[in-house]
Amino acid sequence: MKNDLSPNSSARPNSKESQEEDCPEEFSFGFEKVSASTKRKRVNTVFTSVANEYDLMNDLMSLGTHRLFKRMLVEVSGINSGDQILDLAGGTGDVADLIYRTVGNTGHITLADPNLQMIEIGRNRLLDAGACNVSACVCTAEELPFRADTFDKITLSFGFRNFTDQYQALTEMRRTLKPGGSVTILEFTKPKAQTLKNLYAQYRSLWPRLGEFITGDKASYTYLNESIEVHQSQEALVEMFRDAGYVSCFYTDLLGGVAAIHKGTKPISD
């Protein structure tokens, strides 16, 4: 069994640590170290708690900028009309709604998320929008129930931090991509400029109190802050893409590094 090599428990093991099979594998749930099953259960509890106010809280916490970021995600992903798309950790369906306008009725979107309450909201949103070429699937990123070489593109917005085994998730995504297909991930990061980093940290400190006021749940937004703090750097995630077998890997910082878009492509000869 491999051991955790990074704060967010997602790097590949080296040969020495992979031999230490007697050591239980642990993963980060915010600042805590927990087992894989415990992390999955606790992350699921977080999203069950906040599902109904999830979109409202995103608007309030980001001052609406998450909508612009998600439009940039779809643009960078290079989605074309007629594409087969997996929107992973698709939650309430706001990204899938943007994608639908691009793929049109000749394409197909699979909305996947491990949380039933979130995905029900997303499915209903897309049905209300008239999207008839969308299917919904409750699943984890580490065990995708799809055949190899299925999707042209995979998108993922603000969910990668919550995966239990990020490296395994990337390998599963590569398996389900068609050769030449790509994964595009939008995720929180930490600004490199110290002044902006300090200001951003102060601003994020308001989120748990805001979450308590809007949703009655302070703990879930405390976890959100902690998960951002322990999340790996942009450069480390690019290296993980490469280790997982992707090519043409890169990232683009948004708003000075408050968030970043990462992209990697499955080799044609894979």
C-alpha cells in the first residue's frame, strides 16, 4: 500500500515508502489526517449539508468571480460541438449548463458527482434548461464506471481538493479519455505575492462565519479554508499530471493565483 507523500495525500509513492505496507494510508481532511473511508464520508457530509445553498455561497464568497472562472474553464478546455463530455464533481450543474450551450444537441454531457443531493440539484437545473442530452451518475473520481476511451474532454471545477486519492483520480480520468482528449481542472490555489496572499487569507477567514449565517454550518466552510491551505502548488499539480501519463501539461493563474486552471492531454498513442 502506498503512503502519503504530500499534504493533500495525492502524490505517487517512492519505492521505499511503497514497501512500508504495515503503515496505514492516511489522507488530509483539512488539517486532519484520516483514513480513506473517513475522508469520503466526511466530504460527503459537507456537501449534503451545504447543497441547497451551495450556489448562493459561491456567489457571496467569490463576489461572483467564480462564474467568470468557470467560463474560462470551458473556454480553455476547447470543447467543440458534438463532443462527449464528462463534467466530474459537477455538483449543481452550473459548469455543465455552460458546456451544454457549446456541445449542442449532437454532443453529450455526463454529470458525475459522489454526492446525491448535489447531483439531483444539477440534474434538475439541466432539465429546466431543456438539456436532453445529459446523463447523471453518482460515483467517485477514483473509480469511474465508464469504459476506456469514452470522452473527448473532462472538466472539473473546484472539486479536485476533495478527492481522496488525486493521483488515482487522474489515472482514471486518463483511462476514460479518448486518445488526444484532455482534462481541464479549475481549482483554488494560493497567491504567490505575499501581500495578496495575506489579504486573501484575511478575506477567507470570513467564510466560516458567512457559512454559519447562510447555511447554519460553520464547520463545512472551516474545512473549505483548510483544504485550500493544504492543497498542493500549481507546479506540483502539473508534475502529477505528467506522472499520471498526460502530455502538454500547463497551468494558468487566475486573479493573481487565487485560483488556477490546469490542463493535460492524453497521448494519441496511449
